[in-house]
Amino acid sequence: MIVSERVQSASYEVAEIIALKSESHEPAESVILPACQKWSKLRSVIKLNKKLAKFRFQTILIREELLTFQTTLSKV
């Protein structure tokens, strides 16, 4: 995560704390909390995409190993 992403994440976390501690019907509840919820969903999607990319990379490595093994077997 680059610095600007960390700063933005921290900003949303502070906003969420403010929203959760505010009295009901305040602007924090109607604006900040929904923004925090959207950010939370976005972070989940980003994490999922990273896991999928890692899985795809591992799949490629396994496929390459299987091809190497197959080539070795065909030489025997």
C-alpha cells in the first residue's frame, strides 16, 4: 500500500470513529458513516483481488512444474 492510500485509509478510519460517536441525526451519521461503509467494501474488494492474483500466480507455477515433469517423463 502506497503512502497516499495509507493516508486515505487513516482518514476514513478517523471519520468512522467520529461517525460512530456522534449523536443520531447529525451530518456525521448521514454522510461520514456511509462513506466509511463504502470504503470498507472497497478495501474488501482490493484484498480479494490481491488474493486472486496470488492464486493465479501459484496456478501458473504449478502448471509450469507439471509441464516440466511431463517433459522429464517423456524423455524416460
